[in-house]
Amino acid sequence: MDGVPDGVPRVPEQRRPDSTPTPSEPSTTPGAERPAETAALRFSVLGPVRAWRGDEPVTTGSPQQRALLAALLLREGRTATAAELIAALWGEEPPSQALAAVRTYASRLRKVLDPGGEARRSGGTTATAVLVSESGGYAVRDLAEEALDLTVAQDLATEAEKARSAGDLCHARETLRRALALWDGETLAGVPGPYAETQRVRLEEWRLQLVESRLDMDLEQGCHAEAVSELTALTAAHPLRERLRELLMLALYRSGRQAEALAVYADTRRLLADELGVDPRPGLSELQQRILQADPGLAEPSSPAPEPAAVPVRPAQLPATVPDFTGRSGFVRELGDILASAEGRVMAVSALAGIGGVGKTTLAVHVAHQARAAFPDGQLYVDLQGAGARAAEPETVLGSFLRALGTADSAIPDSLEERAALYRSVLAGRRVLVLLDNARDAAQVRPLLPGTDGCAALVTSRVRMLDLAGAHLIDLDVMSPDEALALFTKIVGEERVTSERKAALDVVAACGFLPLAIRIAASRLAARRTWTVSVLAAKLADERRRLDELQAGDLAVKATFELGYGQLEPAQARAFRLLGLADGPDISLAAAAAVLDLPVEDTEDLLESLVDTSLLESAAPGRYRFHDLVRLYARACAERDELPPSERGSALSRLLDFYLASAAGVYAIERPGDRLVDHLEPTSYPGLRFDNRHAAQDWLYAEAICLLACVRQASGRPETLPRAIDMLWAAHDLSESGANSKEYEATAQALVGAARSHGLGRAEARALMTLVNVHHVSGRFERAEEEAERAIRLAQESDDLLPVCWARNARGIIALYQNRHADGEEHLSRAIEHFRALGDRPGVAAALCNLSRIHLATGRTQGAVALAQEGIDIYDAMGNSLRGANARYALGLALTQSGELHSAAERLQEALEVFRDSRQRLWEGMSLFRLAEVDLAARRAARAAANAEMALTVLRGIGGEWRRGNVLTVLGRALSGIGQTGRAQVCWQEAAGIYEELGSPEAAEVRALLSPVQAA
């Protein structure tokens, strides 16, 4: 911000030791070796005063003896006289034997710091002591360079200052974090004396300045949401420190919380007037005015734009250029000139249009690589999948770009508009090239354009973007005959083409001079040394290949792909056809093996051979994808050529089995003993086996998009719909992760509709249970209740007890949220009966823990504790750590209400660690919220505010508005407890608005919190 220095603070009034000896400092005798004991000594003063020799602690004695050691260490090699040391330890009223005491402390320290030194010196050996006596005083000398933690911290702070001055904020932040990590509690903890107290104050001030500097850089790099929690706690601990308040205001404003930012100013102004009788400093007042005026400059980094070399993260995402790039010289020059003119222009945009396979991506990537030097701050790339059924959403792409540019996940806003604004802010002052490949239309592209001086964008699409303002449009046609022949020759080889030039011209003409078709035909010929070019030309002449008049792009592309497909071996052709049937952006090797019903090794050989023909792409190690038009062509081939036709359905059925069996494996390893896996539809094809829980989670989240695509695809056939529904139920962790929640909900809605339309009551009941969980997680309790009631009826009609169990359990917890405690207790009691009838002990434990919540709400605290503990015992006996965390969460609530706050915090902290490790964002956020409640009850308002802030950050985009209202209410209470009443009001007003819109009874409680302030 204006008026705030950018440098990293240096330790106040701290002199560094001179590298040359002082006049009173004895020189080391040439050739003398430093004793091993001295070289290994380390000391700390940024916390308790301690010493180590290597990794072994050294006893530093009584508090006064540690005070003497600290005084000598902090003088950095300079001699302290006896009088100075006496004053340091006792001040103006020393004891009568102070001088003798100082000598005794020094003697004891010398013995422990240099235990062998006295013997060496008495034996005539030259040795350098650590603690030396001279001129009636003492000094600590001859330490290793990094022997004192304060010295290390100073060096790191200096390094951070240099990095920040050079514009390398990423390195500066990390270096400051390392410096601050050296503090271990209060500086000089437990050390008595006036000198120690003075140094404590000095070094604490320096530490706070370092913290402020690091937080300032956090905000410059977009970590606003993360910073709010820490700044809230710091302003509570240091309420009169205006710089912290200023940073908090800016962090809140950039997080979209303008009212809270202004409330911080009001709280600060009131506090300064009450405590000191002064107004806020000009910088704070100016920031308030800028917030009121919505100054666009506040969205920008507070420091000047960094030089290119100082960009924290330099993305280099361009795909590899093809080594045999041929022709297009006119377009290469034209595009190169446009990109070279980006410096000094607001933005250079070039849009390439043409049919599929004409070489748009190849040309764009080649030009982008040539222009890299003009964009030293990096290159971004994305395939927008514009020709597919599910084109990439701009907000998703912006999230990926922001992460690639170094923005933390927690700092990325939710809406498209906010992400686009932050994206432009992050790119301000940088020179970055953005390649937007395979765009659907101009509307998809516009939010992804940098819009800043020095940046440029290359766009490829099948449509001409006439409505993309300011873009330089290029229509890419097929190659010229000379260029086509040159490309063919590069792939096949000069020798084979030269001897059959006419046949080669016939081949490229039959390919319609389309680059992709030429590459496919040439690759097949290159792989078959026994073929001549004439053989290939004859094969092409037998088919109707007329691509020089391109009136229908899809037909032309299909004719092109026919060239490569017709040359495949039977096994390759089968793989090509069947793999094209599967929805999803790509497919893993294991999933492809299921589709083809082949061993993984054989499948890999086939897929790699298809990659060689350019009919398939290798998206990443072990993952493959089709060009979108090639996929359509592969499906057409499957419909035409796959015999018997039932094999198409069998291939997709095997894929569904693979995903269902694998998802069930994930569920089982995360929830040992849970009976859901025993009640899923049977599968005929096996899934993956996982060695541990983390590997299982990694697979589930990596395959989420493909898994959900398979579910949606299977919902169209009655014979596969029940398995699709069961797979969604087994993968319900995706609904609580935040990353895939929207896709999961849309899929669940589709499955319910499909089951209903096919009249499959049992399947509909199970599909409804996935939807119940979605509504519950999102806070839509009335809809969840309706769907759960229907699920019970349908499941009972089809004699399927498992959905009845879980629907009863869900209705019990929903009734708790709606204050219908009698209904909730009835549902949960019946759920326990049903679970016991199934022999589902984890289900029993889940219902017991929820029943604990009912007991708690109705004042039966001891019963609540007992029920939750019973649930924990069941889970622990089965080794079910994830569900055990849910039980510990329930026990933490009960212990909080019973007043056992320490135990409550322990249980909730245990739950929090498991939820974090399991990527359960909803429950991670709720655990932080409950910890904030415990902190409030224990009168730890600052810690409560920090935990509530973290809960808000974690729950962003998940959990629903009702839960957000709960967290805001607790945050308001915590802020009120640390004197930030204005900000507390803003939180309560937002919570009240949420509750009133939902019609929740909590609105009255929050209005009551606001009423005393409003009355005043």
C-alpha cells in the first residue's frame, strides 16, 4: 500500500560482528586447530536460552547463569565488563556478592562449553576457548557461522530483503518463513534481569515486523483468504498495532468482505481513541477511503510490478512442438510479427480457424515456441475441448491458470468474474503468452484473455471468431502440394519418396493435403518397410477420397481418418473402435484393459501402437485420449464394424464393472467393516486393488471425471443403470470433496430421473440416497427430507433394507437440524434396529453418534457422551479411522457442552487431522468450526476467531449457506470477544440475512446479538 516500505525489516539496533578481530581480541595462533567441542556448539536465544554440542543438549544452569550466557551471546563477540554484566543481571540493586556470582557463573559455563579446554591449556596445547576472560570482563567467541539462531535469522532476513528488492517474492516469502520458524516461544524465555527484558522487547518487535513483511508479501501474491485467519489472531494479540489492522482490512477487502474491512477501521478508530486519545495514522484512513470508493488499485499488488526475472512462478505449459514441422512459412511469419508487437500493445490476439486435422494446434504450438523469448514470464496452455459435448468451463480453466501462476487454492475466488479479475491482476506487469486451443466460441475465450500490456493470446477453433473484438483472424486451409509432399517425405524418408515421386504426389492428393491425414498415412508406410509408396497410393485410389473441396468439415475429417483406420491390424482396429465408445476426457490404461478385456500389458502395446499412428494421443504416462473428432469417427466405426453388435454394450459394461469394483475397493479400504460393499450390484470384471488408503484416495479423485462420465453413460440403459447408481453411492466421497460436488450432484439428479423413467423402484431408492447426501451436504434439508422419505417407501416396496437404514439415519440428523428432536430420535432408533438386523456395525455406530447429537440437543449430556463413546469403540475395533473421526467429532460436541473443554478440543483435533488426511473438506471445515466453539467456551476469543476464519476458507463452495451462517455467528462472537465489535456486527448481519432467507429459527438468535448494538 502507499506509504508502506517494501523492504524486509532489520533487527532494531542490532550490530553484526566484525569479521576482523577487535584490538582486545586475541588472534588465533596460525596452525592451531579448533577443538571439536567448539566447532559443534550451537545456541538459541529465540525462545529458551539453550545450548547443544552436535545433537546433544548442554546444561546451561540456573536462570541467572542463562542470563549471563544470553548477555554474552547477544553482544556478538564483544567483551562485556563485570560491571555491565552485573547491571544486566540485577539492575540498580545487585546483591553484595554479585561480582563473585558472575565469576562463578562464568566458570561453570566455561566448564560445560569447553570441557576439555582446561586440560589442553594446562598441558601446553594451544587452544581457543569459547568463553574467554579479558580486561576484567568476558566474551563468547570463535563460534561457527550459524551457531546462534539469532544470527541465522538475521542472515535469512537479509536474504529475504535482497530477494524482495529483486522482485522474487516467492523466494522472499519462503526465506522469511524459515527465519520466523526459528522462534520457539517467547524470546529469552525464563531469563531474568533488565537486560533480558530489554532484549525481549527489541527482538519481539523485530519478529512482528518480519511477520508483517511476510503477510504483506502474502497479499501481494493473492493469499488473501489464508491471511485473514492469521491477521485476525494477530490483531487480537496486538490490538494497537495499526499495520496489522491495515493488512487485515486489505485482506478482507480482497476476499470480497468489504463491510468487514470497513468495520475493522471503525473498531480501530474507536480503540485508539479510547486507549490513546489519537486518530488512526494517515495510511489507515486513506485505505478506508479507497475501500469506500472501491478503488481498482486495491485489487493490484501493493508493490510495483516486478521485473520479468522476478516473477514468482514462471509457467511453461506449451506442448512439445513436432520435430518434422513443415511449411506454413507465411503464417509463421505473420503470427510471429503479431506476437512480437505485443510489447507496447494492450494485448495481441490471433485466432486460427479451420477444420479438424488441418494443423491449427501444430502451427500455434510451433509459433508459440518460436516466440517464447518475447514472453519471459511464461506460457500458459489449455485444451478448451470446444468440439466435444462438455467444453471446458472458463472458471475451471481460470482456476488452473491461477494455480500455475502461483496463486494458492484458498486465494482463488468462486465466481467467473472474480477469477477473471484476479487473473488479469496477477498478469499485470508480466509478459505471458496464452495458447487457448480448440475453443468453442468467443464467449468461452473472452474471460481467458489477459487484457494487459505485453501479454498475447493465440486461439485455435473450428469456427471463425468474428465477434472476438480486436482479434487478428487467420483461416487455415489445407497444405499446398509442395508443403504436403515435404511433410510426407520427412516422415517416410527421402530415399523411398524420391524413387516414387509421382506415387507420393498421388498419396498426398488422396489425403486432400490435410496435414493430419498425411501424417497418418505416412506413419503407417514408415512402419511397414515392405510396402512401397505405390502400394499405399493404390490402396488410397480404391476408396472415394476427394478432400480438395472441403464443404463439410466433419465428412472431410471422416474421410481422412478412414485412411489410417483402413491400415490398422484387426486387433488395433478393435481397440480403436471400442475405446471410442467410452465417455470422459481420457482413459487410464487399467480402464482401457477392461474395455478391451485384455491383460494390461497387451493393452498397453495396442494403445502405444495407436499412438504411433496418431489415431490416439498419450495424455500422460498411463493415460490416453482421442482427438474429439477421432472419437466420433471411432464410434461410427464401432456402429458399422463391430460384430457382434452386442460387443459394444459388453465393452461399456466391463468398464462400468471396473469402475464399480474399484470404487467399492476404495470405500472398503476407507471404511473397514462397512456393509455397503456387500450390498452392491455384482460385477463380472474385477477392479483395482489398493495397498493403502492414500493410494485408494488418489485413484478416486484422479478418476473422478471419467468415473462420473461412465455413470452418466450407463444411465441410459436399464440393464446397467443399477450398477451405475451403486457406483455413485460407493463414490459418495466425491460429493463432499468440493472439487467434484457439482458434477456429482448433476449425475445423481440424472440417475434419479432415469430410474424413475424406467420404473426401477429399487434403483431409484438407491439413487435417491445419493441425492439425499448431496442435499444434506449443501444444507438443503427440506429437499433432503423429501427425497429420504421417498427412498424409504421405494426401498421397503422392493425389500431393500440398506437404503432404508441410511435414509432413516439421514432423516434423524435432518430432524436435529430442524429442531424436531422427537422425530429425529425415532428415525435414529429405527435406523439402529435396521443396521443391527443387517449386521452392519459401522452403520450402528453412525446412528449412535447421530443419536448422541439428539441427546445433546435435549439436555441429556451424559447420555450423549456415552453414545458417542460407544460409536468410537465400534469404529476403533474395526480399524475404521475415517468413520472414527466422525464419532470423535460427535464426542467433541458432547464434551464441549458438558464443560470438559480440554478433552473436547483433543477429540476434535484428532478428527480434524483424519479429515484433512482423507481430503474430507466438509468435515475439515466443520471440525475447525467446532474447535472455534470450544475456544469461545474456554474464553480464548483470539484462537476462536482464527479457527472460525479457517473454517470459512475451507468451507468455501461446500456445506451450504446454513453452515456458513453458523460459522459467521461464531466468528462474530469471537471478534466481539477481542474488541472488534464493528466487524462482529458485519458477520452477524450476514448470518442473519442467510438465516432469514432460509427461514431458519437461528435468525432470531442472531438478531438478538445485533439488537443491543442497534439500540445503542
